[in-house]
Amino acid sequence: MIVKDYLLEEAQYILRYHAFYPQHRDNAGEHLMDERGHELFKAVKFFNQYDL
């Protein structure tokens, strides 16, 4: 909540879900995402190549 006024929505999504490994490995969260969630998760996948 602290950063929501200062970061883009994509950056907020990355902070929230970058360690959501079940989604990265097995798409375990697919049933919980709407169309916008799928779009935002593309940013998470892009970021993960630089995460570790």
C-alpha cells in the first residue's frame, strides 16, 4: 500500500507476484486471473529473468 501512489501498476504487480512460484512453474493461479491479470503477469515473467 505504501508504494501504490508512486509505482506503475506493472511494478506493483511484480512486487506482489515475483515469488509466486506455483504460477511460474505450473500456472497454478490461472483460474484466479482475469484478462488484466494475464497482461500484468507478462511483466512479472519478464522481470524474473533479472530477479536471480
